[in-house]
Amino acid sequence: MRSMTGYGRGQSSQNGSKISVELNSVNRKQSDVVVTLPRELTELEPRVRDVINAQVSRGRLNVVIAAHHTARPANAALALDTNLARIYYRAMVDLQKELNAAGEISIDTVLRAPGVLRMPEEEVSIDDMWPPVESALKEALADLVKMREREGKHLAKDLIHRLKIVRESVRKIRTLQPGVLKRHRQSLHERIQKAGVDLPVDDERLVKEVIFFADKSDISEELTRLDSHFAQFAHHLRKNEPVGRTLEFMCQEIGREFNTLGAKANDVDISQLVVTCKAEMEKIREQIQNIE
């Protein structure tokens, strides 16, 4: 089980180019991958997404890929944009005349203008650049997954602890259940006696009332389904695959059973235990929002 929060970094070098990849992920119900690439490598975005989607199925993932080209040919020459230099010079002369400003417009001033003098742009082969990008990306992904797995183990421990609290409360509810009918029968007799009605214990009307109450307040089905849900929940916590959506669904089903159980219980002690269970399940639900 993995958390959706993590960070990873990878680097790779090839033919004078150094590639660095940084990944960070946060919670998100669906998969949302945001890729930032250098302009010359934008064609690689689909390949980057394919590699990531094979490893990450949920969460918002920010991908920043940078390329640093350190080696240049010894005979590389500076590129001079002559037309741009003329435009700058004319604009400077016109401005000097308009302002009636003193001073000399030197070649050095023109050459310092943005874009006039620059290193020549090198053509980059996408196929040649993909191996170092893929290598750095996979290294960063390995770091990210490792961190998400560590966080996932901590989350699993917390969920198991809270699930134990809920299961213990359900066990107490199960032991209290038989006494509910007994107390209702006794309360019914006491109300009849206070009303001054002489009604035998085995009176058919009294028996029907007790049977009706027993049927209406029977929570055995809910308890059985809860035990099944808890077993499945614990099973999924031990899986080495994305389980966040499955656990979210199971939390909803467990919540429905507790709602029904609380409505049918007709007992103060059971109602208090149901409240405790629902509070713990809410904490579990919040934690599951962090699980991939």
C-alpha cells in the first residue's frame, strides 16, 4: 500500500547533456500528471507520461525535467543577427535625436542588445535524448515510489489500529444485543403493571408485541455484514497494489451498516458504541484520502 505523497529525483548524462528530473506528488482523487519540459524536448511528453502512468495510478504528480548542454564543438561560432543589430542601432539614433541627448552609440552598445549576439541553437535529436531522459525519469520514479511505500506503511499501521477499535466496539455490541429484547420485555411488563392492566405473561397480544420488537430491532444481519467488510478491509491493507478507491468504497458500505444498526438498536449502550465506531470510521476515511 502506498501513500499519494512523495518526492523523487534522478539524473543522467550522455554526450555532453545532463538531464535532471524532479517529481513530487500530492493527494488527488484521480491521476493528474503535470509535465514541464525544455522547449527542445516537448515531443517527449507522451513518452514521459507513459512511463509515469505505468508506475503511478492516483494523485497529482508534478514533473520537472531540465536539460543542461555542457559540451559544445571547439569550432562553434557565435551567431550574429545583423538585421536585429541594424534595427537596434537605428532605434538608438532616432531616440538620441528625439531627446537631443549627447553621447556616442558604439558597436559595443549594439552588441549588448538582447538577441544580437548569441550561441547558435543546436538541433536536438529526440530519439538520442530519450535514453538519458528515460534513465533519469525512472531513477526519480524509483525514489518517489519508495517514499510513497514508506508513507503507506505508516498509514497502514494507523488504519489497522483504528480498525481494531471499531471491531472491538462491534464485539461489545454483539454481546449487548441479546439483552435488548430481555430489557424491552421487562419494560413492557412494567408499563402494563403501572397502567393497572391485569395481563398474563403469555398473552397473545403481549407475545406479538415482543416478537414485532425483536424483528424490528434485530441487528444480526448488519453485524454479519460488518464482520465481512472488516475482513475484506484488512485484506486490502496488505495488498501491494493501489487500493485507495476500493477502501473508499468499503468505508461507505461500513458507514451504511452503522447507520442502519444505530437506527434499529433501540438501546442506549449500543447507540453510544455506534457513535464511537462512526467517529473512528470518519478518521479512517480521512486517512484513506492519502492512499493511492
